[in-house]
Amino acid sequence: MQMKTMQGVRTRRHDIAGLLMGFAAFTVAFCALVLVARELIWPPLSSVIADVTSVWVEVPEESADLYRMLGYQEGSRSNGMPQFRDLSDYRAIADFIQGPVVWGAYAAGIAAVAVWWTGRCAHAVDEVTYAVACVADGDAAAELPPGLADVQREFARLRERAQADARAVQAAEARKNELVAYLAHDIKTPLTSVIGYLSLLAEEPGLSSARRERYARAAFEKAERLDAMMDEFFEITRYNLGAIPIERVQTDVRTLLEQLVDEFYPVAQARDVTIELDVPDGFTAFIDPEKMARVLGNLMKNGLAYADAGSTLVCRAHAEGERAAFAVEDTGREISPVHLKSIFEKFYRADGARSGGGAGLGLAIAKEIVEAHGGSIEASSTEGVTTFTVSV
């Protein structure tokens, strides 16, 4: 069986070496025990066995040679006649003891060593299982034997990662709750204004055309703000529904970016920002055009919101081997390294960071879409030049 970790390799080697050492130690001890038994126990025991399994018989002198030839044991004389006894039963018992009994005991001892060592190894597995249960319950992993130091370190890392994930979830939930409270509170202001302006228009028919137009325009602007806030609420709901589905087709990237530039042209013109494209003609990528347009649109919207007046927003796209690389670069407000670490987190709206939208979801959704493409998104900001890079 192939081991997948060095800990597994070391554990297997340790277990095999320990088992072999256990066999060797038992063999040495067993041999020593057998030698001691031969010297101290076997002589009196064999005498007892011989006495129990045979009897002395007095034999005439003329028959003594025949008994000696047949292998009978000769003893002392009795009544002037030699004594002999038949040791065939004794030899059978002695052979059985020195053969099957001794080797059976050795085999049983080897089996006992194997069972003991297996139980020892199983105890290590039990300790690992208990440590897993502790980590699953959020507790610190139980202390493991020195031989499982790598496992102990992995459990520590797993617990730290789980705690970090739990903190991130709690922080995201807290930010979402704060955001919902913020939106709910702010919705009242434009809604009150809309109702107020419409009430004036309805209750005072004698208003001048100029004042009526001013009230109607103000009510319209507040209604637009209210609509934007409702969109943010729906954005939060859609984001929490789960993974974003991706449907890829071969897409002309330059055409896609040109359409986005056209959409953002009024915003760019209002902010006195020029949008520049750097895309090879005929460059295509196997992407979901709608979803990727949302990613690049969020990045362009973000760049336009923070770019300096009179600067240029640059959109690049090119091939990098089997991958398509996109970049949106603006010159303006710089993002601090602290904010760069959290800029792609959902509902992140810290001062100075770019969320890409009031709800702090623009860049988080962009990251979700890019990762659904099997890609990555990064941001860098140096000396006022901020670059978002996407690779899919």
C-alpha cells in the first residue's frame, strides 16, 4: 500500500521495526528459558516421566545382552540379577514435549507478541481518533505520542484554520448585519423625501412650473437612490443563495471589453477619465461572457470611482499559455496593504477600501465568479497606481 505522507511512512516503518524487535526479543527470551529448563527442570522431570511410564524388570544374566541390544535401559542389580526397563513411552512423551509442545509454546508466544503489538498500534489509532473528535468539538487536540508529532502539528494547524474560518464567518455575518441595518436606516431618508415632495405636488396645485419641476426632479433623484438601495438588498439575497453557475462559450474578448467601455463612457466622461483598451485583435477566451462582463464591469466601475480626473483607466487582456489574463489599472487613490488583504471579502466596506458597490459585494462577487472559472483575482496598489489582475 502506498503511503501518502511522510508520517505514514515513518509510522509504518516504526510499526514493522517494533514488531520485528518484539519477535526477536521474545525469541531470545524463549531460547534462554528453554536452556534454563533443560539444565534445571528437565532432568528431574524426565526422571519422573520415566518412572511413571516404565517399570524395572529383573533379567537373567544370559538374557542381559539381548535387552541391551534392544535398547532397554539398564539399572542396578537386584538379587544378583541385572534390571532393565522399556523407555519407549518415555521417549515418545519426551519427544512430544521437546518438539510440538516447545514449538507450540513458541508459536503461541509469537502470536501473543503480534496481538500485543497490534493492540499497541490500535491504541495509537484510538488516540488519533480521539484527537479528531476533540478538534471537531472545537477543543485542542489531545496530546499524541512523540511518534505522531507530525499528526499533532497537522491537528494544531487544522484547529487554527477552523478557528480562523469561524472568525471570518462571524465577521462577515456581523458586517452583513451592520450593512442591513445601515441600508434599512438610510432607506427611510429618501423614502420620506419622496413622500414629502409628492405630497407638495399633490396638495398644492398652484405651484409654479419651475418649483413643480424642481420638486419632481428632487423626488425622482430620491427615488433613484431608493431603487439603488433596494438593488443592494437583492444583491445580498442573491449572493447568499449559493455558488454562481458558470456557462462558458468561446468569447471575443475585445468585443466584450468594447461593449463595457461604451457602457461606462458617460461615467468616464463625467469624471474626466479616459478609458484605454489594450487587447489583441481576434483574442478569444473560453469564459462565461455575462459573468466575466460583470467581473470586469465591477473592476472598471471601481477604477472610475477612485481614478483622478484627467487620468487614464487602462483595460488589458492577453493570453498566458493556456490561460486568459485581464488587468484593469487606474491612477488615483491608493489602497493600503491592510485593506488589500480584505478587499475581496464580502460586505467589506472599511474606509479607504474599494468595495465596488455600496453593499461591499462587487469585488467579493467578482472573486466568486473568477474562482468558479478556476481562476484567481489579485489587487496591487503602489504610488497611486492600482491594478486588479484576473487569470482564468
